[in-house]
Amino acid sequence: MLMSSSNPSMNASWLARVLLILSAALLLRVELAAQNVKVTATARPQMVVVNEVVEFIVTVEGGAVQRNISVPPSGDYIVTGTGRSSEYSSVNGVITSKDHHTFQVRPIKKGKVQLPAVEVWVYGKRYFTTPVLLDVIDEPEVTNAPTPGTPAFVRLLVNKTNVYVGEVFLVEVQLYVLSGQDAQYPQLDSEGFVLGTMQQPLQHSVVLGQYPYQMLSFKSSVHAVKAGELQLGPATCNLNIVVGRVNIFGIGQLRPTTLKSNPIKMNVLPLPTRDVPPSFTGAVGRFQLSWSATPTNVVVGDPVTLSIRITGDGPLETIQLPPQLGWEDFRVYAAKATLEDTDALKVSGTKRFEQIVTPLKEGSTHLPPLEFAYFDPELKRYQVERGSPIQLKVTAPGSAAAAPNPQLPGVAPDTQPAEVQIFALKPHLGAVGPLSSPLLSRPWFWILAAVPVLLFASVVARTKWNERNKAGATRFDRQRFQQELNQHLNSVVQAQQAGNVAEVYSLGFRALQLELGALLQRPAMSITAAIAEEELPRRGVSPELLHQVQDLFQQCDEARFSLNQSPGTQEEFVTQLRSTLAQLPTEVRP
Amino acid sequence: MNRDLRFLLLVFLGLQAFLGQACASPAERFHQANHLYEQGKVRDSIPIYRELISSNYHSPSIHFNLGNACLQAGQLGNAIVAYRHALRMSPRDPKVRQNLAIARERAGQSAPPQWKSWLSYLSLNEWTALAFFSLASSCGVGALWQLRPKFRETLSSLLAVSLLCLAASTASLIVLAQDQMQPGFVVTTKEISLRRGPFDESPVIATATDGSEFRVTDQKGSSSWIEITGEKNRSGWVQSKNGVLLYAP
């Protein structure tokens, strides 16, 4: 009922709302679609011989072009033809389209030719492509130029033939194939040069003398490592060429072939040896230096991260941060280097160094100046880039502040001398004087060195002298003792001749005591047969001699109690006594 | 009159400048060289350091700073020579050691063996003095040993320590003296050829680059030809003008 009694003004309002929502949705879709529009421009190949055709392709992705696209005219090139193709793809249910607008461009001037930004209208919005730079070179000197219709040939191109040592230039190997397949990566004879990594090849069609060739373009960067007239190339490439008739399936007979390009004569100039800046580390090209430091308000020992960016054209991968002067107030850690925003050949872009330093002294100061020197092959002279000064405030550490040598996470203190900055100048002259010869070469030192040796020798000599004297005195005593003993023995003989038996054995006993006492270093009175038995074997006396000594002692004892000894027995006693006393000094050890 | 006055003034200023230059003290010249270095004019600072040295003013600082200037100027051989002189005078200076190591690394020279590094922590004279005191103490303890037999037990350990010190210090001294008192040769030109004999016509058997260090093993009479031996027994004849001969100080 209510529905049927709807009034016209309400219906109009409803319709207006629907239309508003639909138009909003349409606008939103257009806006969203416009956000996904991408417009790019490329040229194939980027290095080309003058008057040869280049394909300049403007690709519009995610939208339809509303107006015709045209390449702005220029005196550097002629646009010889245009074409258009579309490409659709579906990824996860999302369909995207690409429109390729191809222009045949023929550069007519040698050098760097810029294909300017192209205006593209999509969804009522204006877009511009980025300009594309072409390297247009002279026709290379070819000894055996391929005739039109040749099944395949290789061409070697460089963007310059006069270069400096270390200067990066581009090399391109172009493989033209009319009827062939299975082409392999080309090999380039490059003695005296260092080749960069060869890029994935780009393929496109080229018409040469009415023959539609497929061209594969292999690009790489190169730099020379020695000066002089050098030869780059030839480039060789293996592929299978179709020979004979092609069957109904489009398959022909294949013949493996090695193609060889022309070599290129390169004039490599040495870098000037004059006015070489101290911070020059071999970079050749054009660069700009910028740097920043964070934080700039720190405590002694805190890390400050320096972000150093070297941007430009040159061998970015090999660029090193030069050793810097004036950093003795900082502990410098090894720098980490990364490449940023580089082109495919890594010869243009930015190299970023992240260097951590820790201040060792407090105070408000500037960070020491940062320098980077390079050789500019265009200007043919060395250039020095200097970083702008950065103010740094360093305060004294608090009680719990960081130690002067903090362990930075993931950063080990640099122990490699090559990466460590050299220690800066010594500001104080110190003690100055002539160089003195070493002590070893001075005569007075040898005289001085001889003094302790001589003193020691004199002490040893004196000791030995004393010992000798002592031995002499002992010898002298022994002589005197021997005289006494001899006198004693004479008394024994006299007593025997006088028939005084008691006297013979008493004196004989006494002589034995005296001799043994002297030899055993004991008082003569204390010597008995028991002591002799005990001591003499220890002193090395033979058992025979010991037996004789014991026998003599026994005879003396017996004579003391019975004096009826016969004269023959007394004589034997005296003889035995003489012989024993003579042998004892020879056998008894001191 | 005006012209005469101007001429006299010029002569006076010239004389003053000359005398000022000539009479500058070593400290002033040193400061001047340092200033040039800090201004980035390292090549201009080198002659001033050299002039001080040739005037027989030697200090570790002069040789060290000369080494720095040469290193910054890319003269690796000259830098190594200067640092070696500085190290002989100041053997325990870590800065000299560090910079010498950097110069050697840049010149592609390998670092000396660790034991040699340890030995060179004392100078030749310091090792000599140590050996002398070890000798004197050994002799003293030995003399006491002779004179006081009663204390021999106590003295025996002291004597053993003294003799051990004497043996160690003497051996170190001999090794260091052989190393330092034998003439050395450091290449200071970009590249030199080592020849089989002392003639320009002799075949080249090897090459050496700036900063390569060698020992001098022979000399051809009074000529400039010397035979040098380096790492891995690389040897050959070269003309001494291609480098710096390092003699015992």
C-alpha cells in the first residue's frame, strides 16, 4: 500500500541518489585505476651505431591511452616509423593490460643522444616518461663485414675508445641471427681489462637490408687495468645455424658455428702522477660526497654512526673509503658498505658507507673533515669532494656511563690495518738529538761488560788459590807428621835391637794410632782396633790391609800380656808395621 | 729615492725571510711541516721532515710524521723506512707499530713473525742492557757461591734464575742484533727488477714493488749493485739507487 502510494518527488530523489552513488563509484574506480597506471619508456639497444635504427618503446600499464603518443622532434634523430601492440596478463584473477607504442628512431648524430620525455594521457591525467639516453657511436672498423642475408653475425661495440686506466665504459656484444638457435653467452677476449658481470640478454627484431634479424644484446661494464694501446675482443659466440631446406614442421638441419666479432683498439691513458690528492684511492669517474652523523650529542665512548654516501658514475663496487686524517680523538670501527639505487651494471648510483666512531675526548667540536678524491676523465684532472662540517657535542661519562670502549653489537673493533685509519701526526717533537750507535758497537761497553766477568774470575781465582794453599799446608803437615812417624819407627827398631820387647810393641801401637788418627782425622789416643775395623772399610781400605791392621793391633794386645815374644816375631812385627803404615795413606780416602 | 727605499725594504724583507728560515728552530720547522700536513699539503711537508733528519735532528716524532706524510703521498717504501726508524727509537709505541703494519699491508708485505714482534718490544740497547745486568747478577751470585759455601743452598735457585735470564737475554740479543745490524733494503721506486747478476744485461729473475723489504747479502765492490734477499728466499741483484739502504744505527 505504502509502496504503491509513492509520490513522484520521492522517486526522483531516490533516482538522484542512485545516480550519485553510481557516478561516485565510477569516479572512484577511475581514480583507483589511475593510481595503478604506469608509464615507462625504454630503448633497444641503448648503444647504437649512428644511422642505425633503435626501437623506442613507450609502455602504458593499467590504463588506456586517450590521445596519440608522439616523440618530440629533434635534430639528433629521425623517427622513421611507429607501431602499437597490446599485452594482457592475469595474475591471481587480476587482469592487467599493457600497451606498447613502438617508435623506430634513427639517431643521426654521434655521442649522447637523449630521447626526451614523452607525454601520455590516461584517464584524463597527463603522465611523462623518463628521458632515455642513447650512446651513438661510429661504425666500428670491421675487416670482414657481414653481407646482408648472412645467417648470423656478432658485433662488438664500446661507447668510447679513449679511456683512462680505471675508467668504466660500456661494452655490448650484439648477436644478429637470421636463421639460427641455441645461442650461448659470448666470450670476450679482454686481456688488460676487467669485465663486469654480463647482463641477461635483451632480444628484439631489427631489419637489416630487408632481412628481419633477431638481435640479442649482451651488455657489460669494463675498465682497463693498464695503460697503452690495448685490444678488446674479439667476441666469440657459439650457436646452431639452420642450413639447407626447412621441412614442413619448420625444422631445418642445424650446424654448430662459432661466430667471431671484430676486435676494438682501445687507447688507455695512464692517470696523471702529478697533483694526486692524498685521499685518492683509485676512483675514476664523477662522484659527489655527502655525509651525516647520528647522534651528535653523545657521551665519551658512545657510538656515533656516520652515514657517508658517494653518488655518481664509476666503478661503484670497487670504491673504497679513503683513510681519513685527524680522527685521533675517535676510535674508528670498520665501515660497512652497501650499494644503493644502482643501475643494472652497477656503474651509476650510490655507495653508502656506514662507519661507527666513538669519541674518546669530551668537548664541543666538529667532526674531522671528510675527503674523497677521484679522477674525472671528462675534466682530465683530480677532484676532491669534501663533506660539510658536522658539529658534535661530547660530554664526560657519568658514573654509570658507557666505558670508553663499548662493545658495539655486531661491530667488532677494526683490527685489520688496511681498514683502520692511520694514527695521526705526533704534535710534540720530543727529545731531539743525533742518532747514537748501539751499545754493542761501543768499546767502553765491552770494557764495562768485562768488569763483572773479571770480578767473578778473580773471586774464583782467589778461592782456588786459597784451596791450593790449604792443600799445600796439609801436605806440609803431612811431611812433618811423616818425619815424626819415621822417628817413631826408628825408636821401634832401636827398642827391638836393644831387646826391649815392651817398648817395641808399645811404640808400634802408638805409631799405628798416630797414622790412623791422622788419616781418619780423629785424636790418635781414641784409635782402637774396633774403630779401625769400623772406619777403614768405609774409607775404601782393602780387606787384606784391614786384616794386617787388625793383626798388628792383636799382636800389640798379646805382647802387653805376654812379653815372651821371640826376636824373630818382633822383627816380623816391625816389618809388617812398616809395610802397613806405608800402604795406609795410599788406600784411606780423605 | 723612493725606488731606493723600496729596493732596500725588499732586500731587508728578503734577508729577514731567509734568516728566519735558516734560523728556525727544529721545533718550529717541525710545527711548520705538521701544519702543511694538516692543510693537506703532505708532499710539501716531506722535504721539511727530511731536512730536519739530514740536519741530524732525530726523534721518534719526526720519523713517525715523515712516515705518515709519505704514506699519505703514496710513497710506501719511504713510509716503511721512516716508521722503521721511529720504531727503533720508540719500540713500544703502538701508533708506530700500527702505521707500519698499515704501510706494510698496503705494500703487500706480510707481517713479521710474532716472535720477532715480541723481540722488538725492546730496543737493541735495552736488550743489551738486560743482557749486561743478567751477566752482572750471574757473576755476582756466582762469586757469592764461591765465597760463601755455607749459603750455597740458598744461592742455588738465585743462580739458576740469573743464568736462565742471561741465556734468554743473550739469545734474544744475538737474534735481534743479527736482524738489526745487518743492512736492509727497502724498495722506494714503483717497481724494480731483481737480476741474476750485478749487470744491466743480467737476466731478470723477479720483480719487487714499492715498499718491498729485503736484507742485503752481498755488494759488488764499491759499485751500487747489491744482492738482496727477501721473503721466501727471493733474491737477486739490484742497484741501490732504487731504494733505501738501512744500516745499523
